[in-house]
Amino acid sequence: MTSKLFQNAIAALVLALISGLCFQVLLINPSDVLVGSQDNGHNDTTNTFIALKNYQKDSIERQQHIPYWNPYSLLGVPVLGNPQTSLFYPGNWIFFFTNALSTMSWVLIFHHWWAGWGTYLLARKYQLNFFSSILSGIIFLAAPYFVAKTGEGHFTSITQIAWFPWIFYGYELLIEGRKKAPAVMAIFIALAFFCGHVQEVYYLLLFLTASIVIESVIAFFQKNRKVDSDQLVHDQIKPEKSSISYSAGSLLKSWLITGILTVGLVAIDLVPVYIYTQQAVRASGIDAIALKSGSLSLPSLLQLLDPFVWGGPDHYRGSGGYYWEAVCYFGCLPLLLACVGILTSIRNRTVLRLFLIGLTSFLLAFGPHLQFYTLLYDIVPGFSMFRMPARLLWICSLIIALLAGFGCESIMSLCLNTVKKRYRILSLIGLVTTSLLLFYLIYSSQGVISFEVAPQQVFKIQLISFFVAVLTLSIAVFSASFSHKSAICGSLLLCVVATGELTLHSNHILRSIPQSSFRAETKITKFLKANLGQHRVLVGQKLMSDREAWDNQILKVQGYEPVPLVRLGLLAAAAFPQPDAALMMAGYSKPQLSTARKPILDLMSVKYAVLETEKPIEIDGWKIVDQGSIPEEFALRDSEPATLPYLILENVNPLPRAYLIGNTKTLNPNEPSKQIVETIAKLQPKNEVFLQADILPQGKRQSYKAATIKSAGPDHLEIQAELDTPGYLILSDIYYPGWSAHVKDKSIPILPANFSLRAIPLPAGKHVVQLSFTPPGFKIGRIISLTTLAVILILLLMSSRSSKEVKPN
């Protein structure tokens, strides 16, 4: 036991050193922010996750509880319930106390190391030796797809994938029949779910469920065959012991218990997230044809030899849309070793299972290009909810790493082979041949093969990595054919070359941003803090990022949200009849004020519009109030930030954030979206409000009048309204379940106004309306999760005691 613990500690240290090599760009400048080479450092980390984590920290400091709601973007969005926030993942709790600019990059690297160490322990569980297991850990922690995702800042995906080897480990405990397995695996799956990006864990659980069913069927038939054998020999001959130590029933039962415990454990997040997704744009799934743009295609296979054959992250021309979404590269040496593992160990049940999962994942990554994917899209629940089928390369990367470990194991075992001299001769031939070809390729074309695919279009592919991989493999086989010590030397060579190949790829695509280059308070920020009040501003991410708006509590119309609410999307379509309205609402496209419907902008309480231009613009209803330039939000290390011009326009007659109106018209929320948008576009907000049903008594109604916001916080509002006759208090915040309204401790309903916003019916008189937000489903989810956690702890305690009571003979 001591020896195994020592080896595990050494492995953890080695993998930490490899992580340092892989991410040396941050190791050299430890206070920087890690990014990719694309888009001058703009990625999901710098655009979204730093802002999210800092907002969580600020909310705890200001309100003394985790944030429930964020009013500063997109007319308000839920925080608890939004899968991107990952509030309940323990690995993210560090952001409650630290600045995300300083810690986020190191949290990413920690999860690479955690993934590598988990892969090492899983390989040891598969009975691989120390060196083969270390190699598997290296290959996964530095997997090109993994690193490319880090360069794009897909924080939730990276933290989640780090738990995949641990989930596989729990699966092995499950099929061994361990009593603690369901509880342990439920914890691992729950931690992956809490990370906040369910697509990849959904795929993994789908594969593991299929694997459980297949294992159960095999166990069932082997049990029946054993019973038939017993009857045939009439108990005179002792039947051969089954290679499977579990029954079909016990395996399915354990998997069912795991599922129940997992659902119970994640209920605190699952229930609010489910409610959110029902309000979001993907509630009905994604069109299969649209998924082709996020899938691999036949030309992607060339990336198996050269990751940059279709360009790097900053100028990608291949399938899948983006380099970090579709780079079909695992490293040439890891891929060759995985092939060796498959060819030499395919009869091993574990290898066969891994191979089938990996092959299925790889085929599904081609998306609707293959009918196999379309079939699952049509019949498997939840399969149509996710975009980017190429993200299945996550699972492929882990499978390649594990199979490469089996390949290394097979090579090291050659020293025990009776025909090792034959392998020695074959490897020597391969060594000489590959060396000659490699030297010729380098001498003649610097390792690049070029050929013309069309007039004036030359195709180039770099093959040095492939020949170096073949050369390394030949040397390893040659070394292993002598003795155990020489086999160890060969495995060390495999580790070194694999580290070198993957580290070269990492350093090619990663960059960093100095913290000092992030801009502080700008002239735009100062102007808005002084003049905006409780109105909103229309401004793109370049001139004011989400981080800047949230830090300064500025109500901004735009904001980045990959899965926005349907109500917001239809309102935006009504306000901006431009083809890229969705991209504009995210803040990455310029609003076309000249074609925008001003009454809808008034309804949103837009007082200012900040445009990226230096030319004066004349638009009816707007006047120029300021003009100048500011630096770009940040710049990559060793580069200078660009200068951005800006022009601030003021809406001469904006509506307040809260106002009163009495005249109503009926809007059917079940109409087609296009018809709803057309109806909203005709709205005159000072004269009417569209409601599903008018619940006030008939009679004279309140005419337009402003209300007064007495106090405003992220998840509460206090509004003073004085009505001459009954009417509706209209709030230009997005309608979402969980908001409640009270007047003198009396609950009053909140209705969808104009399909997207909020309306509160009020009688005549002077009222102080208190609005507060409690995430829907949070309370019941919390009870379920805490109860399940108690059950899991009891199960673990019971299994621990029972294992201590069983003493070996």
C-alpha cells in the first residue's frame, strides 16, 4: 500500500511538471490571463467567465448571499439556474473570495492536471504499469482538443471534462460490484454536472448506459450458459469460473441507484436549470441541418497528421467552424500507440469497451454528415438539444490516451515474448527506413508535402510529427526486445516524445494577457455612471464589456449569453429588424439605430446609445452628447492596445424603467414567434400594453405616468406608484418565474407585459411595491440535494464498515 501511494504521489508530481511545460506561457508570467492566439485574446474567459465570477464575488460582499439575479445585462438574467454560472461546483468557490483575473487561468491548469492524474489512476485501475499509466495521464492532460478549448476559454467544459476519468473509475467500481460504487459514482457525475456544461456529460452517460446494458446482456447469457453446463454434467464436474463477477440484475440495479442518487444530489441546480431551459431558445431543440456547421467532415481526417493543415485558431478554414471546436488531432505518437493497444489487446474486455466508445464518439462527431447521427437525433431523448457534435472529440481524446497506455504496455511486454528477436529485427528495419525518409523529407521540403488541388491553390501538410512518431515507436520496440530495463527506457522515451509533441502544439496556440493591460474606468464609464441612473444603455462589448458594466452596476441592454431567453429574443427581433440582431444583442455587432424601432427602444428604457464611430450621426429622436476615443479592453503580452473611437447619442424622450399605463390589448403568447414579433413591433408603449388577459375591473384606467424606483438591488426593487385610477405598473425588466410582488405584505401577481416584460396590476391610490426574486425550484431542489447527500454519506459509511469487518483468510 505504501509503495502504491508513493507511486501515485510521484505521478502527481510528474504530471504537475508536465502541466507546467504545457502551459509555460503562464508559468513565465503567472499573473497573466491565459488565452488563445485568436481574436487578440477575446474568448469566453475574457468575455464572459471573468465577469461572471467577479459578479458572484461582488454579490456576496454586497448582499451576503450567492447571487440570484443579474439586472445589468439583457434586461435581467437569472444567475442561479443559468448553467453557465456553475455556482454549486466546489472548484469554483475560490472565486467567492478572489479576483477571477488572478485565479481563473490557474484553476484551468489545475483541472488539466486533475484530468491527467485521474487518467493515470484509471490506467492503474486497468492494471497498467506505472510508466504506461503516466503516459496516459500526459496524453490526456495535454490533449490538443483539451488545450484548444482552454485557449478559447471554455471554462465550464474544461472543469467538467477533468472529471471524466474519475467517472470511468467509478464505472469500474460499479462493474466490480463494490458496495460504495453507486455513491462514489454519483458524486463524480454530480461534480461534473455542477461544472455547468451538460452536453459532454450527457454524451458520456449515454455511452456508459449503453455499456451497462451490453454488459448486463453478456452477464445474463453467461449465467444461463453456466446453468446449462451444470445440468449437463449433473454436478459431477465443477464448471469453469465465469470471467464476469456480477449478475445482470445487480449491475442494472447499481446503475439505477447511481442514477437516482445523482439526480437527487444535483437537484439543487438541476431543477432551476431545467426551468431556465424551458424559457430559453433551445427548448425545442436544434435543427439537424444547422448542426452540420459544427461537425467534422472527411477533410478533417487530415488533421490526424497535421493539426494546422486547415489553419490555426486565428485563421481556421476547416470543418466545424472553429479550430477549438473541431481540431481532429490527438498527437501522432499517441494515435499510433492507441492503434498498437487496439491491435494487441482487443480481446481484453476493457480495451474492447474503450475502443467501441471511442469509435462511436468519433463517428458521431461527424454529425448529420452520417446517418448514424441522424438516427440518434431522431430517437434518443435530449440528443437534439446540443449544438457542435464535434465536441464528442472530448471523449475521443480520453479514449486515445487510455488506449495509448495499453499500447505502451504491450510494447514493454515484448521483453517477455519468446519471439522478441523477430520484433527486434522488424523494429530495426522500421528505424532505418523511417530515419532515411525523415531526413529526405526535411532535406527536400522541410518536412512539408505540397500539391496543387486547384489552379493557384496549393495544399500543404506537415509530416515531420508523423515520421518522428514512427521513429520513436520503432526505437521503443527495439529497446523493449532486449530486457525489462531497456523496455523501461523505451517507455520513458515514449513519454518524453509525447510530451514534446503535445507541448509544441500547446505553445503554438496559447498566449497571455497581462492584468495591467485590462483597462480601468474609461470616459464612457464615467459618463454613464454620472448620467444613466435607472435607464439603460445600448453599447457593444468592445466599448463596454460585461465585466465593466457589472463592476460599475451599469444597466446595459446587450450582454453575452449563449442560450438567451425566448422572451428577450423576440423583443430584440421586434426592436432591431437587422439580420444579425442576435449577434448585436450579444454585443458583437453594431446596432443599426437608423432602422431600429424607437418605440421599442423607449420601452426598454434606453437613454443612451454608444456607437463605435468617429463620424457624427443624425438620427431622429437622438442627439450627440459626447465623443472621443478609448483604448481596447486589453492587449496580448508584448503588444499595444488599439484605440477605439466612440460617439454617445442621447434618447431625447426615453421611458423610465418603471411607469404606469391602463389601456390594454390582448396578445396570445401561443401564436407563432413571427406573429408575436410583428405584434410587438407595432406597440406604442405610452398608449397601451399587450397582455394575455386584462385582470383589472372594467372602467376608467390610468393614463401614462412615470413611477419612481426608490431602491434597486440585483434581486429586489422598491417602486413607488401613485395611480388616479386602476392600471398596470410596467417594468422594463425581463419576465421570468420566481419574481414576486407585494404591497403591504399582500401578494400581487406579476404578468408578462408585451410578451417579454413585467406588468403588475394596481388599484387607484399610492402604493409602494416590493419586488423580490427567489430562483424557481431552488428551495425544493435544496431539500432534495441535502437529503440525498445525507443518504450518500450513510451509504459510504456503511460500505466502509462492512469492508473493515471482512478479514481475508
